Amino acid sequence: MDIHDYLRVLRRNVVLIISATLIGAAIGALMGLTTAPRYQSSTQLVVVAQSPTGSTAELNLGRTYAQQAVTSYVALVTSALVLQPVIDDLGLEMEPAQLAGRVQATAELNSLAITVTVTDANPSQAARLANAIGESFSDVVVQRLEKHPDESSSPIRIDTLQAAQVPVTPSAPNVRLLLIIGALGGLAVGLGLAALRTVLDTRIRSTKDIERATTAPLLGAIALNPNASQQPLIVAANGKDPRAEGFRSLRTNVQFLAIGGESAVFVVTSAGPGEGKSTTAANLAIAFAEAGARVALVDGDLRLPRVADYFAIEGGVGLTDVLAGRVAASDAMQRWGRGALFVLPAGTVPPNPAELLGSSAMSSLLGELKRAFDIVILDAPPVLLVTDAAVLASRANGALLVAAAGKTTVPRLTAAVESIEKVDAKVLGTVVTMLPTTGVDKSAYGEYSYGATHQQATL
């Protein structure tokens, strides 16, 4: 994936990402608003070295000793030795370990200052505890740990640099910080879901997806029109429509598939239903007829025929009757339009479509049509549903495989290619239908569509 693919993923999932971000921010704000406020109050103590004689050497030695002792003093602050007297004096109903969870003592490197911070739901209690812990700590150090056995003065003195004050504003919860953290967390979840959705979404959205399914060239791209069912034969109904130009570009590329300019038989099929194969076959036939070619369009979908309805012709007699020997092909075919386009509808839906399409009569019919027409186009059923399309493709020049953007999946398209190639038939190329003209995926085929139209104009 390149940067454009990543941008398309973000744009395609922008609602999901924004929603996850807003939900995360809401959760953060809710936590901040529902969490009980906590207050912090700190007292700052300093370890002072003192000398009975007042000599400079003893003071320097004492200062060095005090710096080394500060590290161990920090750990002493949260010990039961310091905290138990505070609990007894203030009448607290808790154990030293519980109080220690609210106390934090810190000291900077090579510093003689110790900061004792207490967190409590009551601001006054936080200040009172901090000051009481400072006094208890000073008493423990001076009167117990550093007191000489001969009852002489201690070489260490603990002074209070700054007494703890009653805090005005709570230290937690920080609603703004929780809001930011929640939003960032939601954004991360949204991006993760977008990535997961992209990985699990195997629908065809770019030419790279087509390349993953087959090495056959991409022959055409047909734009999406929500009202296509109302005008299926767009080449005849509105020749200036972008979809009509797409079919003409497809015709130009398909012309090069005929070897040596000989008559060619092309099977138009798709992996599954509803991907636009019948519409593609019909409009491709009209486009060839517009260019002056003699074209035969055969409805080979004997299970769900559509061609007769699209062309508004009588479909009661058609391919099945020809294959059954009840009528000649020339009598069943109907000329349509001003050009040399002849349509052979499916006829009566038979109980054994696969047997009819695989019969020697079908082979004879194809040979007859090749001698009479320049281009023969067979509209075949979806290749993954039945074997009809693969059987027909093996008797034709090859298959044109139709895939609908945003609907056909890469695994299904791959399976369709394999089904055709298993019978020694060839996938001559692919046609992408239902191409979005707006929105995120518009650029997926935009350059190709323009290039194809430009190529047709120059030819």
C-alpha cells in the first residue's frame, strides 16, 4: 500500500475513527467528572549537618555524610517507624501500610532537601498529615537513628524549609488530561478498527485487488449509476453518458483480443449474480455494432435470462429451441437497431441447461455464428454458481470476467478465474463495473477511466 491507499482507508473509515475518538473523549470526561477529587499537600525538609566544635573539616565531613544519608532517609519516610506515631497522634483508623499508600517522598540527586507529599480527599487533612509526617520523620532521625550513645547532640538536624499548606484546587482528577487521554485512546481504537476492517474487507476497490486475483489485463471500467436498471442499454439510450464512453473504451480494448482480425467469440461472465455481466454484454454488443461490426449477441444464461427484457424483444423462441433442433438459428435471431446487431434470446428455460450448452449442437452453432458474424458475444451465467460459463469459455476465444467494485471479493474473483482455467479456457481480461463516481473510492480507477477514453479518441 502507498500513501494514497492509506489516505483512502482513513477517508473510508472517517466516521468510525471520529466516533471512536468522541466516545473515548466522553469516557475520559465521564471518569473525570465522576471520580472523587483528591488533594495534595507537600512539606519540604532539609537535612543539616552540625558539628559540636564548629570546625570546617567536621562540617564538610558532616555535609558529605548527610548527602549520602538522604537516599536512605527518603525510604524511611513511608516506614511504620515514622507513620505509626502520626497515626497515634491524629487518631487515624488505619494501618501504616494504608497511610504509606498516600505518602510520597522524593529527593533530587546530591540534594539535602526531601519533599514529602500527601494525597487525601480532604485538603485540610492532607496538609495536617504532611506536617505531622515531617515532624515524626525529624524526631525518628534525630532522636533514634542519629543519636549518639553518650547522649551528646546528633550530627544531623532536620529543618522544615516549607510547611505544608492547605491546597485550594484538587490535584486529581485532571478532567482535561483524562479528556485528552480518552480521545487519544479512542483515536487509537478507531485506527485499529479501521485497519482491521480494511484487512477483513476483501471487496475489490483498486486495480491492485484485480491484480491479486488474475494476471489478465483490466480491459474496462464502467461508472456506477443508481438508475442503471431503468436504462440498461446506455450506449443506445444516451451515447454521451460516461457509462456509454466506458463501454466504448471496453470495445476498443476487446478489439485487440481477436487474433489476426478473425471472427471472435467472447463469453461474458462474473463470479456471482448482480455484478453487471448481462448489462456489460448487451452494451458491448451495441458498441461493436456502432463501429460497423457484424455482431451476434447470444443469451447463454439459460437459468436467469435477461437479454430479451433489456432489448424489449420477444424471448419465447431462442437458443434452447435452436439447440433442440426445433428452429434454425437464422430464424430465431432478431435484428436490433440500425446496425448489424442480431440478438438470440435464451428461449424457454430448460431443465438441463448445462447439457445443452455442452452439446455438439452448441459447438455447431458457435461455428455457424463465427462464419456469419465478426463478433459473437455470449452472456453466460455466473461462473461460481454453475459450470455453464466455464463450458462456454472452453469453446470460445476466452472469457471476459466482470467484477463489481465494492461488491465482488478478491477470493471469489480468484475462484472464478480458477474455475475457467480448470477447463483449459482463458480469462482474456476483466471489466470493473459499478465504479463510484463520487466519494472515497472515486480515485481508485479515475486515472484508468480517463486514459481509456483518451485512447479511444486517439484511435
